[in-house]
Amino acid sequence: MMTGIRVAVVDDHPLFREGVTRSLSEIDGFEIVAEGGSRDEAVAIAQSLNPDVMLLDISMPGGGGLNAVPAILSVAPSQKIVMLTVSEANDDVAAALKEGAKGYILKGIGARALAEVIRTVASGESYVAPTLSAKLLTGQLANSAPAKSNLVAELTRREQEVLHLVASGMSNKQIARKLDLHEKTVKHHMTQIMAKLDVANRTEAAMVLRDALDWRPVSQ
């Protein structure tokens, strides 16, 4: 049987940190391997334990969570990081993804939804809360929108269907269930979609689709 997903929680507020660790500990399939409250502790945890997923706050002592991301990845390049924060600022979301974070979610998230996000990231996918993705696209990709929007039309019908579901916030597993496909098939479609759209991750792919819907009418 598979061992639980190994999770580290780094946040400088002990009560919040304890609440997250307790909630995840009560859900099957998770093992809390470390807690921390600063940038330096996050780096040390990644280097010594390399948990499957690290939950990281943005506002912390020692330079903050955003500055911690590159420091963590420099000592543990495979470390998957999910920002768990109250900040909805576009600049923070964009900076976190640019630095290498695999997820960005808000602290209002429920325990079960948080668990699902962690599973998604642990499986190799990226995740940004759909509301944040929608906000982010209003401030980014504006210059490249027309050119990239044209690329959406070149996707196959199935690829467009998958991309619409990605933009709605679904994970690969949820898309596979929705379309009655194998999850591996959905991952293959996403690889093709990202290559055709010349984007680095599913969040950017979703932004391209939304820009396409803004730049030209949908004929469906």
C-alpha cells in the first residue's frame, strides 16, 4: 500500500499552522513530517527531509515566502511548493509561479479542498485557485493575447474540450472522470496543449483560453 503524502507546513502563525497540521492528520493519506515558521526553517526542512509537498506562507520572518521559494529550490530542486496565503495580489501570484511554486491557494480553503490540492500537486500537476487565475489573466498576457489566442483554434476538438475544463478549475483526475478517459490520456492531451500554445503550465494555458474568448467570439 502506498505511504501517505509527506507534507511540511511552514507558517509563522502557530495557531494556524497547528490547525492545518491537525486537519490534514485527520484525513487518510497524509503524513505531516515537519513544521516551521520562517524562511530559514523552510529551506532546512526541504534540504533535510524533502517532503512531497511544502505548504508555505508568503508573509514570514527572514525575507518572506516568495524569497524562500528560490532558496528552497536551490537546495531541493524537486521540492513541490504550494503557497497558502491571504494575499490575492496579482503580483504575488505571478511572482510565486515564476519563482517555481506549483500551487497558490488562499487560507480560506477548507480542509478537504486543501487535501485535494495537495494530492493534485503531489501527482505532478500545478494548481492555482480558479478565482485567482481569473484575476491574474486580467493583468497578464495582454501583449501576447492576440497571437496566442489564434493558437487555440489550432487545437483539436478534444484538446479544446480538455482546456475548457482545465480553465474551469478541474484537475486531470476530475477531467478524466468527466470525459470518461484515462488520466494518462488527459495528461497526454495537456502536454500537447501546452506545447501548441507555447506555455509552461496549465494556469498559463487557461489564461490563453480566456484571452481567446475575450479576443474573438466563440462559434459553439
